[in-house]
Amino acid sequence: MKASDVLRSAVFSLRGNFLRSILTALGVIIGIAAVIVMVSVGQGTQSELDNMISKLGSNRLEVFSSSSRQGPVRGGAGSAASLTDADAEAIRTEIPEVQYVAASIRGGGQVVFAENNWSTRWDGINADYFPVNDWQMALGEPFSARDFSSAGKVVVLGETVRRELFGDADPVGATIRLGRVPLRVVGVLSSKGQGSWGQDSDDLILVPIETGRRRLATAAAAGNVAATGGATGAAATPAAAPRQASTVQQISVSVGRAEDLSFVEEEINALMRQRHRIAPGAEDDFAVRNIAEIVSTRTETTRLMSLLLGAVASISLIVGGIGIMNIMLVSVTERIREIGLRMAVGAGPKEIQAQFLAEAMLISLGGGFIGIALGIGGALLASKFGALPVQLDVQVVMMAAGFSVATGLFFGFYPARKAAQLDPIEALRHQG
């Protein structure tokens, strides 16, 4: 019997039980669609995570001041003044593998332009801050060397702050106020959107680090003193003192080669312990965070979640395959006399097995193609109307098609084999 004859016979048989064939294929349809949607969501999430991580800058280490302590109460990380500009310079000069070193301080306040105002954070930075954090300029220019050396009253805006204060207008050259300090806008940062921890990366302003120390931190401390000046004795609330000259809250370090990160981390720890005269066994007054380790952990977690989603979706495909096997076994039982007649007129076990295997394959392939169409449509709808990131991949679609073929072969083989092994005489005697 030719392959075309086997296929024609299988189509004729399935068409005679059209509704049952569709219901049998339903399990495969749902399984294939679920695999495509789930894996696409997993890959989309992975891609979104990679995009967020790229905004952190590559090959980075973060050095933080430790937390301060007043009796039993401990402040947050960076609340102790344990890092200085000299520490940052020592890292730059004594560790050759380091590419950029960005020391920074931070604060917060209300920025005002005309009738608009916005509460945001400010970062006092040095020149290496831009390459370390992969910040590009959308408008204007970054700070000049003179701005850094003279504590210039200049500011670079994040996109969110620009939008809230200026709308669609060009802010370069305008003057805003942070508290009581006037600052001239020299540039606007390119938008980065949501950060890796869910925060708005564009809701900030940048000033030269000396500007932050001499003008903003000092002005904030003076304002606190004025606000609490009327209180005396035990009821007085202590005002925040200006940040000590040359201290920093954070040092961001960019390493030229990713393979040097662990070595540089060890070198920074050793250098800081030496500079801060920390005795062996004593607690560090700083902390070093390896961004690469965090990235690796989060990436591996997302990969495992993608595999889990695919595995859960594959269960429905297995259930669909079991449905095909069940219906094909029922079909064999119903058509025992037909099988006997085919054998009586010359059909061999191979032809009988090929026919039933072809029927299982057609059910599985038909369900697979419908499932692929529904899966692609579902993924596109989830991307358009849902909150989940979705990334369609041709390889996923091809994998789903391969699964549908494998399902037909695997779950259709046993019923086909059982049909081929029937005794012709007993099959003809069967009263079906």
C-alpha cells in the first residue's frame, strides 16, 4: 500500500468521526498553545530582566559605608561616614584592573521652577559617575571640570524631573531651586525607565559632589537647625549636621573585564581594611556588593522559572497525548471486523499499523497547527493587553510543532501496534 493510500484512508476514517477527532485533538491544541504562551512569557521576562540589569552598568562593584549605631538603634546602610574621596582615589590608583571610580553622596528635597515643583532625590557625583552608570545625555552637556572644582551651581535633570517641571519645554539654561539654592540646568539625562528594583531611574537630579557637600547638605542642615531652634533641653530634636568634608556614601567601581570582578572585590576589601586600620577579626566599616553575583542569581532564577512554566504547560500536552491513545484504542476495538476484512484482502500488519499510526499523527498534527495559531495569538494578546512581557521565538514555535509530531508517534504507536497484531480469523468472527 502506498503512503498516499495510507494517508487517504486515515483522512477518510477521521472524517467519518469528525466530532470525536476534534475533541481528541483538543488536548493537543491546549497543550501546544500553553507551551507557546508560557515559554514566550518566560523568555519575555528574561529579556526584560536583562534590559533592567543592563541599566545598572556592566562589570560593577558597589562600596557602601556601614550603618551607624546610637545605642541599640542602627541606621541604614551608608548612614556612617566611613568612606572618603581618598578611599575612592586609592581604589583608582592602587588597583590597575579598575576602569572607573565614581564617589557619590545623596540627599532629597523639593525642586521648584516657576509654579511647578517636584520632590526628588539628588546625587552629588564626580566625573566617572556617567560612564559607570551608563548615563547618556539627551539634551545639553555633562558637567565641566570647572563645575566640579568650583562647586558650581549647576544641575543635570532626570527625564521625570524635566517632565514634571518643564513639560515639553527645553530646560537647558533655565534656573531651578532646590530648597533655597538656585541651580542652572546644563543638561537632561536620557531616559532609563524602571530600574532593576522597580524604582523610577529617571526621578533624580545630579549635581557636582562639592556642590552637594557645600551648598545642598549645608543648606539642609541649616534649615533643620532653624526648624528646631526654639526647642531646648531634653525636648530638643538634634539637627542634622552638614556632611563631613570629603566623606562619601557610596563608591561605584567599574572593572574593565568581567573575569576580574572577584579579584577586584578581594583587593578592595583588603585595601579598605588597611586604610581604615581594621584589626583582624574586627567588623568592617564598609560593605562591597558585587553586581555580577546579583545579576547571575536573578538570571538563573528567571531561567528556572521559564523551565518551570514550560514543564507545567507540557503536562497538558501529555494529557492530550493520553487522550489520543485512549481514543485510538477505542477505535481499534470498534473496527476489529474492518481490520479483519483488510487483512483478508491482502493488507499486512505493517499496512494496518501504518494506517492507525497515520490517524494518530493527523490528529496530533492538526491539533498542533491549531494550537500553534492559538498560542501565537494568545501571546500577542498577552503582550498587547496584559502586564506580562512576552517574547515570541521561532524556535519555540518549531519546538511546539516537533512536540505535536512526537506526541502522535509516541501515543499512537501502541494502539497501531495492537491493531496490527490482531488475528485475521478472530477479527472476522468479531461481532462489532
